[in-house]
Amino acid sequence: MKRVVVYESQTGSTKQYAEWIARQIDAQLIALNECTASILQQADLIVFGGSVHGGSINGKRKFSKIAKKATANNLIYFGVGIRPSTPRTLELIRNSNFDSNSNVPLFYFRGKFDPDALNQSDKTMIRIYQSMLKRRRDIHQEDVELLDTMRYPCDFISEEQIDPLVQEIRNRI
Ligand SMILES: Cc1cc2nc3c(=O)[nH]c(=O)nc-3n(C[C@H](O)[C@H](O)[C@H](O)COP(=O)(O)O)c2cc1C
């Protein structure tokens, strides 16, 4: 059974999770910009992960096009962000990235963030996002926490977060 883990990562957290997953499930690891439809065509199982920016899973659109050409159907997705790992976070990411009737397996892992290391356009995006959240009248406790988290460098990466995804794959064998 051939397995492939494809990832899109800007600051390394998604890449780290992809490496751990590939090692645990004995899969080929490949960056999205090196991935082709023919690589995916040969795979029985494909895991795709991308960092979450503004709710969207980075690279998901590009990946979906390649995967569609490969007519891949055995897909598992994961997103990496700094939001707390809760059912609400998973739902927000699902709603922002998949059709309402999609039941594709989706997992979420916490990454890392350094406000001082952002490039100018990311800094602007974060500032817009922060002021958008602050203006909400009914701001959710998780968003209050997120605003706080974004003020300082943080690192929530840990290997055990991938356990449910690895288990899902093992259950299919
Ligand atoms: C411009 C920008 C937007 C972001 N938006 C979100 C977001 O909507 N939700 C979230 O949980 N994290 C968000 N983050 C945090 C990243 O998802 C986090 O830093 C992640 O670990 C990055 O993954 P990478 O290291 O693989 O690039 C954002 C970060 C940046 C720079």
C-alpha cells in the first residue's frame, strides 16, 4: 500500500507534523510545490496538511486541483494553527475549507507563532484580523484567548497530537 503525505508550510510547523505522520505511517513525504498528479495517482492513501491562515488551509486549493487530476479519493486532511484545539476550531476550519456536505476526514494540530518574525504583509493581515475580532460584540472566549496568544511568540507543537490521525489510518488497514 503506497501512502503519501503532502504539506504546505511557511514557518515549519506543518512540515514537522507531516514528517512525524510520514514516519509513523511509513509514507512518502513531499512538499506541495514538488507534488504532481502522477505521484498522487500511484498512492492508495494521501494525507494533505497546510497551515491555517485566516481560517483557510494554505495550499488546499492547489492540492485539490492536483488530487482531482489524479482522481484520488482516499484523502485525509489536517490544518495547523494556533487556535485552541477544540471542536469549534475544527468546525470553523471545516466550514472555511470544505463544502457543507463534505465529510472528508479533517484533523487539527497546534503550531507555533512569532509576531516579531512576520513579514510585512502577514503583519498587516494579523492586524486586520485582530481588529476584526476586537470589534465583535459577541466575542467568543476562544477568540479572546487567540488575541492574547498572538501577542507573544508561542510554540504548541507536540508529536502526540497526530495520534488520532495515525489511528484513523491504522483502522483502515
Ligand atoms: C497571516 C497569518 C494568519 C493566520 N491565521 C490563523 C488562523 O486563522 N487561525 C489559526 O489558528 N492560526 C492562524 N495563524 C497562525 C499559523 O497558522 C501558525 O503560525 C502555524 O503554525 C503556521 O504553520 P507553518 O509553520 O507550517 O507555516 C496565522 C498566521 C499568520 C502569519
